[in-house]
Amino acid sequence: MSDWISPAILNLIVGSTLETLYMVAVAALIGTLAGLPLGIFLATSGKGELFEAVAVNRVLGVVVNATRSTPFIILVVAIIPLTRLIAGTSIGTTAAIVPLALAATPFIARIVEAAIREVDQGLVEASLAMGATPLQIVRKVLIPEALPGLVLGVTLAIVSLLSNSAMVGAVGGGGLGDLGIRYGYQRFMPEVMLLVVVVLIILVQAVQSLGETLARRVNRRVRRL
Amino acid sequence: MMLHDTIAAALDAPLFPEAAAAPPPALQPGAAAAERPGTPGAPSGGGGASIVLRDVSRVFPARGGDAPVAALDSISIAIPQGEIYGVIGRSGAGKSTLIRTINGLERPTGGDVVVDGVAINRLGDAALRDQRRRIGMIFQHFNLLSSRSAFDNVALPLELAGLSRKAIGEKVLGLLDLVGLADKKDRYPIELSGGQKQRVGIARALATDPRVLLSDEATSALDPETTRSILRLLAEVNARLGVTIVLITHEMTVIKEICHRVGVIEAGRIIEEGLVCEVFAHPRTTTARAFIGSLPGREVPPALAGRLRADPAGAAQTVLRLTLTGAAAGQPLVTRLARELGIDICLLGGQIDSIGALPFALLYVGVPAGAWAGGPLRARLEAAGATTEVIGHV
Ligand SMILES: Nc1ncnc2c1ncn2[C@@H]1O[C@H](COP(=O)(O)OP(=O)(O)OP(=O)(O)O)[C@@H](O)[C@H]1O
Ligand SMILES: [Mg+2]
């Protein structure tokens, strides 16, 4: 291809990109599966709400905030025992998914909570008047009505996962960020650093526009031309 | 009328076979209409009351520095099946709280709310949900799901009730037809006008064949023209399906347009109640009078108001406000009195209207001062059923 990038380096970049995609995809999936119900619960368990449980709501809120305020790199190290318990090892790409998912969950939960709270309370009232159960309201009203916000929220979470995934090199997680640090910085190969950044930018752009397109498609609150 | 036809068609092919198999007496189409042939002003009175509120109170507990609020204060109302009952009151009077007790969205702190023989306020969650399916509700801001088309919005209560796709499809199309929106079934709320949205809301509220329809300021976000068309639809639904309608409003025109009876609510109490035409003709409270006075054409004409004096001394004419309802409004009263008593009667302003289906007349007339002070005029007016007030002298 060119004389300043060897095929070996190119291979490294492709491999690291795949590692990043793997970590981010699985972590996003787990984070969404856990964050969605958590967020919905946070949004509906306050006083006078569908699943009123004020004490539980408050405790979960504190836990979520604590997780979110811990810097990611500290979280990675702090939960090494947990990672070993779940992944069998604390080193490697698969092991890195544990802290990534753990950080993504409260992030997604808060975004889901905000999106669900945005749903007009009048709709909940109307559904109750129709004889809907709380679970039916979640399934048939809250989630569909909040869907554009939920899609954008998950998009945001994936972008932040991409940036977090650069830090899991600290536990041998691999991926693009790790490559950039090891080759670009430690071995002083600025062209590798540059390539890593370019690939990350492309990934973020792709995720962002995909998310926005999807959100627009599920949004029925704007008039179609 | 097209609406008539579509409703009739919808009734010919009952969409809920189970309801048609063993209909409660009042659910039979036309039963309510037969009971009240074309005169919405004459509800059946006693009979099987469909909604009974007995000493219903709702106190919102004190919060922060505020005192507790008694939003409802021992309210008792009985609404017979098939009636359109209006509740009118100012903002904060307790209207929404009142209507929400009827489907259990609000639990009274005292008293009982009985709908079709079931004490709503004593039900557990599951039983309450079952009852709510028999009570439809429409809202000021429509509360349609923006993520669902008109069709799917109307389908929602049926999905919640667990009906099959096929049964839902047939039912929904019939309902959209009934409200005149068959051609808009795939439109999303954003693509509908306010009036169309409320029609979808009405179709949705009727989806589970309720016997009661609650309307919380359903026309307050609509312009007068659209308001009238929505009210006409509600009147049709009431006449054809025999659905009891409770509607709350702060506009007297709404009451006048379709209600049979009206309750005036103030500070959580029903301070006046009666047939709409009676309350219009003989309002007993200042609040009721204020609401009636707010109707267009009810005020003293400005040109007259400027000349009006309170002091009769030296005045040539006494100015009267005559209120005539029903049969009285249909008589040639003014000309007959003028001829028989040999006096001149000067028409100064007023309005001829109908309330429900009853004619209603409100007239400002000037009569010779002497004829009012002496003469048989007062007695003759009363004998003819006119409510007469002296409002001044010119
Ligand atoms: N959840 C609540 N908590 C405390 N107070 C309440 C609550 N809901 C209503 N109120 C109070 O009860 C009173 C009646 O309220 P309500 O909503 O029934 O009035 P309304 O007649 O419907 O008024 P509007 O025409 O403005 O809708 C008001 O003083 C209101 O502040
Ligand atoms: Mg209200």
C-alpha cells in the first residue's frame, strides 16, 4: 500500500479493530440488557409512580451514581476480582468486557430513565384508565413512546464504550487504544497512532449516524414529508 | 346524515358478539333514545342509576407548609343510565378530581363511588382494572400514543384486553367509521388535527363497549367549530349506544349544547344541580348566574347598559329581562300582551336559542313605567311561565 505502513502494521490494525468491535458490541449488549430494566425501574419507582418502591429506588440511585462517578481506569483495576470470577481470568479481551459492561450499565440506565421520564404522564393516565397493568404500560406505552430517545441513548453509550475500550489495554484487553499506546507512543511510531485515531473517528461517525438514522426512523413525533 | 348511517351500520353488525348475546337492558341500542324521544332535556330521573356518588370526599394531605386541600367535600350525585351529565366549575373547583374518582384514578378519602352497582373505590387492583374497561375516558390533550397510528391507538385497549388480532381489526375499523375517520386509519397523531385526534380518542374510549364515558375537558383545546362537531358526535354516541356520559367543563356552551343535567361545582361541593334548561332559566347561585351570563348574547346590550338607571324617578320605561324556556318560549307572548293589555313593548335586545332540544329565549324589553308599577303585566308574565327581572329604568 505505501512505504510508511508495513503489511504487518496493517494486520495489527485490522486485528485491533476487530478486538475493539468485539469488546464494545458485547459490552453494549450486556449494558443494554441490564441498563434498560434498571433505567425503567428508576423512572417508575418514585413516589406515586407505577412500581412505587421509594427506598429501593433511592438505594439503586446511589449505586448507579457511585459507579458512574468512579473513573473508568480505576473501575477496571478495582473490580479485577469480580472480573476473574466472571471471566475466569482478569487479563485479555474477553475479561475486559466485564468492566466495560459494568460501566455501560449505569450510564445506559440513566439515559433510559431520562427518556422514559420524558413520556407524557397523560399517556400513563390514559392507559391506567383503559385498565392496563403496570407491565403492559411499560411494554406497550413507555418503551414505544421513548424509543427514539432510547436509541439515541444506546448510541451515546456505544460511543463512550469506544472511548473506554482504549483504556482496557491496562489489563491486556487489546483493541485499538492499546495498539495506539504501545506502538504509537512507547515505540514511537506516530503513523500508527494516527491510523488508530482515524479508525476510531470512522467508527464513532458510523455508530453515530447509524443511531441517528434509526432514531429518526422510529420517531413518529415529527411529520414525514 | 352520514354519521347516523355509519353508526346505524355499526350497530347492525354488532362488533362485540358477546355483548349482543346478553345485553344489559340499557345497552340495547335505541333503548335510551326511546326513553327520551328526541328530547335530551327530559332524563328518566330515578330508574337504575348508573353512577352514584355518595358523600364522596377527597382530601389531599398537607404538604410542606400548605394546609390539607379538600378537593371534594361530601359530593352526592346520581346519574341514570343514558344521561349526559355535565359538571361545570372554575379552575381548581375539583372537577378533574371528581371525574377521576369515577374510574378509580383517584381514591376518595370518604364516601362511595358506585358504577353499575360496583363500588369502584372498594375494588382491589385487578378488579378495578376489569371495571375500568367498562368506563371509557377522553382527555383535554387527547393522550394519544405518538408512536401508534390512529388504527393502533384505537386497538390499544383491545390489545390490553387480550383480543385476537382479527377481532381487533374488525372492531377498530367499525369504530373509526363511527367517528368518521376510516380514511385516516394509518395516520399518526402528528398528522391529525385536534378535532381528528379527539375523534380517535373517542373511538379508543368506546373500543371496549363501555357503558360510561368520562370526558375531562375534552373540547377545551379545540376551536368553537370543532368543539361543536365533537359535542355532536358525543350526543350521537349517547343517543345511539345509550352510553352514560359525564363531562366536565368550564364552558357553559358545552353544557348548553349537549347536557341533560348539570351540576355546578365550587370548592369541592356541588352547589347547584338540575335539568340544564331549569338551571338556565332559574339559576340559584351567583356562580351559576356568572357562568350563564358568560354566554354570548346574554349580557345587557351595551347601548342599553349605557342608558340604564337604577332610579325609577322620571323614567319613561321599566326595562325587564324575560327568560322563557320550553313551551313558554314558543308562545307569541310579547305581541299578545301588547295587544291584550294595550301597551307598547319595546324590544331592546336578547337571544333566541335552544338548550338541548328545548327552545330558550332571553329578551330585554322596555315597558311603560306605569304598566309595570300598576297593571296586571307582572301577573300575566308569570302566568305565561316567564321569569322576569327588573334590571333598570330608561
Ligand atoms: N395530587 C394532588 N395533590 C394535592 N392537591 C391536589 C392534587 N390534585 C388536585 N389537587 C388540588 O385539588 C383541587 C382541585 O383540583 P382539580 O384538578 O380537581 O381542579 P379542576 O376543577 O379540575 O381545575 P382545572 O379546571 O384547572 O382543571 C385544587 O385545589 C388542586 O390544587
Ligand atoms: Mg381539571
